[in-house]
Amino acid sequence: MKPYLLAGGVSLACLLTAGGSATAAGFYLQDQSILGGGRAYSGEAADMGAQSMWYNPASIAGIAQSQSYAGVAGIIVNSDAYNHGSTLTNPFAGTLPAGGDNHVSNPVQNGVLPSGAFAWRFSDQWSLGIDSTAPFNFVTQYPTQSWTRYAAQTSRLTTIDLQPTIGWRPFRWLGIGIGPNVEYTLAALSNALPNLVPGSPDGQQTLHGNSWDVGYNVGVQLHITDRLTFGAAYRSKIQHNLSGKLDIEGLGGPLAAENGRSDAGAHFTTPWAATFGLRWQATDRLALNAQAVRQGWSVFDAVYVTSPTVTQTAENYHDTLNGAFGADFAVTPRWTMRGGIQYDPTPTSGDNRDPRVPDGNRWVFALGTSVKATSSLTIDASVNYIDFQNSRISRDAGAYAGTPVATPVDLQGELTASAWVIGLGTRMFF
């Protein structure tokens, strides 16, 4: 029966969808540049420098100096999850309230997101770079007795993405960049399983998995004039193949035979992204930025889980288009201020939204600054406030599907949230 347990409660779909509500739509974290964070990620495709390599690998084509970037962003989330009549249908006792705590405070955990990059200038035309990012990285935590327990308790995801990059500027007006995305994923998540006797303690299942997977990133920059640059980049989808272990405990009666450890795996696809940006140096002191990102979330249509047979969990995400505008203003030759605003719609639907991904449309409001401490060292800082639209939670979290003891769980609720992202970074030139 274990494949049914897994399909009903812990699919690795939940692994990825759990934490995107912190800083970007879906389960993508866009906070890979502190400089970019100060203008709501409105100019990264058209800007130059190692800090923009994740968004457009052409950003290092034609750089004037070798350079490094290092940054860290602290994510502070305020969230509340409310039960709105969730039910459990026991095969012997009928439909009952799901029970548990009806209000969960701060299920989306605070976090720290590091990023870094290095670019070597070999000539006027050629450069090599590498960046390290964490595009999907989160922890969500619901109490063991919360109303969400049959779909979500603990969700932990860590990714490390390494992107070696080649930058080439064959003409003054054209920059080209390309590189693979080598991504390591490590995950752990858990949820409760209902026992058949009403009122008896729940069982528990926990899934651990990891994988190495590869995609690519390619981009161009058109330097239309000395003051106007257009950038475009495409980051491919990545097909993930996680392998790990499933641990089940605490089941009694006819379900007791399912307790124990078994091999488990999952196959799913994370989205592609097409990014378009424009940067205009309007005056010697003022630069204006605009950026749009089309993300192909529809490839995340289902997750296929094996333990030991194949099951499928529908996700039905849809493609999104976000937009951002921002400005950089040089107050003095050594001090720059910036700001921006971004609208980022969710790819999820209120008719099929998991409590592990209480995702919603959001507005991002940003302020940032840069100070040239020396001729070779610049310090960046940024602050983002993220205002989330309230998210409806609606999910079938039933267990033992397709068996005589199938136990449907209909989760209905709502999540409210807001977040602050505070970043500090350095850029060095040599």
C-alpha cells in the first residue's frame, strides 16, 4: 500500500512548492543579487557585472575589469494560516472535521540566502565566470497538530546552483553569454497519516531525497548606444530526478504492515524563464530600468512518484509574466541610491493550492544603496517589502487512495503574509 500512502500525503511536488511564497512567485527565489534587490530586479538582464550573471550570462561579456560579488539576504516572513472547514472522511465513521489547531502562526520560516560570483576578464572580447546561487531554498513548519497536518508538517529544501559562464563581445554593440546550470537538490518533508480508528493518534511519514541535475542559461546584450542597452536571456527548464527514502511509523490495525523504510523517488520539471530588460542612462547621474520575465511554470504540470510503483500528482501550474521598473541615482561619484517596484503573479490556482505553497500574487517595493569604499571595493545594501494577496488553500490530501480504506481529506483554508528581505553585499574589482 505504500505507493498510495505516498501519493496521498507526501509527493515531492510539495517539496518544491512549499516555500516560494517568501520572495518570488511559485517556488523560485529571485534574490541572487543585492544590487538588483535594491531596484526590485528591474535591470539585471541589461546591466553588466558578475552580480547579474544568474539573470543574463551576457552580463560579463566585455567587462572592463575582473571582479567578484558576494551577498547574503535575510528573509523575514510574517504569515498566518487559518482553517475554513477542512474535513476528513473516515471509511467507517463518515465525514468529520479534520481537527487540529485552526490557526497556525508563521508557518513560512525565516531564512538566509547566500549568493556569489566571480568573473575573469581575459581580453576586450573574452571573459569567464562562475556563480553560485540558491534559487529554491526554504523551510516551512506546521505544528504536528495543525489542521494542515495530513498535507504538510515540515518541508525543507536546499538547492545549490553552479553556473560556469563564457562571455564574448565580438562587436562593441553585442555581448553574448552561455553556461550550464548544475543544480544540487536536497529535501526533507513530512506529514501525518490518519489511522482508521477515529480519535486515535496519527501515523507519520517522512521523505528524504536528493539529486544532481543540469540545465543551461544563454543570453545577449545589445548596446544600442552608449546610454541604452537591451538584454535578453533564456534559462532552461530542469528535469529533476530525486532519489531517497520514505519512513512510515505509527500506523496501527490493518495499516501497521506499512510501517518501516522503503526506497522512494520523484520526477518533475522546474520552469524555464525568458527575461527581457532595458537600461537607459538618462543622464550622467540617473539610470532607468525596466524588466519583464516570462516563466514557463506550465511544465510543472505533475510530479511522478515511485515507491515502488509510479503514481502521479497533478499540479497544473500556469505560465506567468512579471514586470518591474526601477532607477539608479548617483548622489555623488561614490554614493548611489536606487529603488524599484515589481508585480509578480502566482502560477498557482486557488482551486488546487497546497498548504505547503500558500502562494499568492505579490507586489515588491524596493530601496537600495551602493557606496564605493575604495577604488576596488563597493558595498551594496537593499531592503524589499513584499505585500502578498491573501491566498486560498484548497487541496485533496487524502491517504490510501485506491484501496478499501481510502480516507479523503479536504483541506480548505487561507494564508495571509508579508515579508521583508534585507540584503548586504560586496563587489570587488581588480
